[in-house]
Amino acid sequence: MAKTSLKRIRTFIEMYDKQDELQVQLCLDPELSPELYVVTHKLNDKDSNEYYCKTIASAGQCVSQIIFNVPMEDNVTLA
């Protein structure tokens, strides 16, 4: 994604009507990293997955993979 921003990612999520199940936000937890982006994927009422991304571009890629149902097994590290 060229010139990716949180606003562009959120607009992309809204284009596919996924705003109820996907959220992206900046995580400023000093214990984790100076700056991380958190992609939250709500699976149902009780369960959700959180993906911590080091850059805004990787957060955008994560959102794209979730929306287009691309497997992420090779791209994620389990905590």
C-alpha cells in the first residue's frame, strides 16, 4: 500500500463492510515496543485474534489478508 495511513486502512475496511469485525489502532504500550499497530479480528461474540504489526504497511497487509481470506500461517509468530 502506497502512503498507507490508519485512515486509509479504516476506509479500506469500510469498503468491504468489515468494520464490525476488524479494527486497527496504534498501540503505545511501552513494554511491547515504542510503536506497534494492533489489528483486532473479531471471530464471534467471545473470541478474537490480535495481530501486532511493526509498521503501518504490515498492518495494512494483515487487514488485506484477513479480508481476502488469505492464510497467514507463514507470516505470523504465535505468542
